[in-house]
Amino acid sequence: MHRRTLLTAGLAAALAGSLAGCAGGPGTGSKRILRLALNQTETHPSFLALDAFSKSFEAATDGEFLIDIFANEVLGAQQEILNLQRNNIVDLAIISSTQLENINQDFRVFNVPRVFDDVDHQMRVVRDESISGDLFRSLQQSNNLLVIGAFTQGERNIYAKRAVTSPDDMRGLKVRVQESPVMLRMIEAMGGSPTPMAFGEVYTALQAGVLDGAENNEVSYWTQKHYEVAPVYSYTKHLVGIDYMVASASMLDDLPAEVRPIFDAEWARCMEHFTELWGQSTQEAIDGCTAGGATFEEIDTAAFDERLTPLAESLLTSDVQKSIYERTREVSTS
């Protein structure tokens, strides 16, 4: 079992100072540790898939490369993590799509409502170099960040203390969103009052009444125990969310020639493994939340569709964004 250390003050300096002792690769007799940041718990499918990735990569490199996963946001919020990656202090991180949109607005395309029909459609697009390749490389030179793939966030829906069946039910509802112009406009279009907030603060904000609701998938609803303070989950089906695996570009460049193909192959298997885990975990989450007193409401989404479908097109302002959107829709499953 790798270290899962809770870090205190002086994190960046401590990690940076330890890099000198972690150099090396196959045949050198030394071990190299790749640090991976995650804001989910150790019960989340993201952690489970990444833990398997860590073990398989270690085995494939005869123990000479280790991936140390820091879960529960212990390395800091995602904006801080991206800065640590730019400075080669953190090597890998699962980063929400909205964070990358704040750096390059072309990532907005995969955040707009209704761009993806379902998880299968989303994962086909992620793996299609002709659609996503240039976008994923767009931060390499300017920020030392390279997107190497993604995990689905699944279908995102609204949860609150009461059912949300129409835009009228959203009126005045303070709904937590990720800090993104797209997310803000999406909740506004649905009739609610968007409230940007860090993910780790949502439970206490719901509990205290600072928030009336939030939007997320069933798995996060379960693993973060949000069902305890917002017990009605309504299937508004407004978005299929996405998280990116972001790597330090210089870290990847520094991998020995014989190790990079191993890394890429194990990561590709990890994405497939995660998608399988996601389906299983979604049903387990529903069952767990239901046992904990939550209710899941199937609703007629027509009124929301009416507001969200035109919003997607209005949010895309450049030829690049429109092109990515059109090619994504061309491989739609519908």
C-alpha cells in the first residue's frame, strides 16, 4: 500500500525538496515517485481506478516507478494543484473540466449542456484524436499541462431539500456550481441562483442553509454524504460531466523512452476500468442513498430541454469551439 500522507504547512517546499531523491528509471536501481492529486474520497471510483493504475504501473516497471495518490483534496484545491503542476511539484491530477475552461475557453465545448448524449458518446469523443487532440495539447507550451484522457462525471442532476420538477421549482434556489461562466449561465437558464463554491465546502453549506441545493452525479451525492442534508435528488439530466487527467508535460517528457509506452498503455486500461466501475458505483450509490433516506425523482425534462438546448449554441463563440461541438455531435449516439 503506497503512502496516503496527510500533508501540513510547507507542502510545496517539502515536495519540491524531495524530487532530487526520486530521480531514476528502469535499470538505475532507484525509484521515482509520481505524485497524483485527487479531490475525491478513497471510496470513490476515481480513487479505486487510480489505485489499480498505480499498482499495475508499478508492477509493469518492476517497482521502479510508483504513483502516490493523495486523495481527499489534501494537496489543496484544484486551482492550487494546477499551479503545483506548472512548477513540476505535482505530476498528475484529476481536474474538473471547469478549471481548464478558466485557462482556455475552448474547453467550454465539453461543458455545455447536451453536448454529450451519454457516457459512451463522451468517452468515444475523448479517445478520438481528430476531435479532442488539439484541445488536449493546447496548454502544453503555455502552462506545462497536458490532458492525457478523462473520467466521466456521469449524468449530473439537481438535489435539494425538495423535488425540482420544473424551472418554476428552481426559482430562488441557491445551487452550488463550479466556478465557470457556463455553469453559472446553465443554472440561471434552469431558473436557479448559481452559487460558486469549492467542492469540499458543500456539505456544511447545505447543512447551514447557505445553499439550498447542488448539482452532481449520484456517486458524489453518496460519497460526500450530501443526501444527508439535501435528501431529494431530481433527474434534471442537464449535463454529462467530465474530469480530465492532467499531467505535467515536462514529467512526461522526462520519462525514459521504454517507460512512456508502458505508462500510456496502463493509463488507457485505467480509463476503461473507471468507466466499468462508474456504472457499478452509480447503482450502489442510489441504493445507499435510498437506504439513508433519500428519494430519487424521475421528472419530465421537456421544460429544462427548452431552455438548455439553445443555451449550448449561444455559449460557443469561436470557430474552434463551434468546430469541436459540431464534430462531437456528428458522432452522437442519437
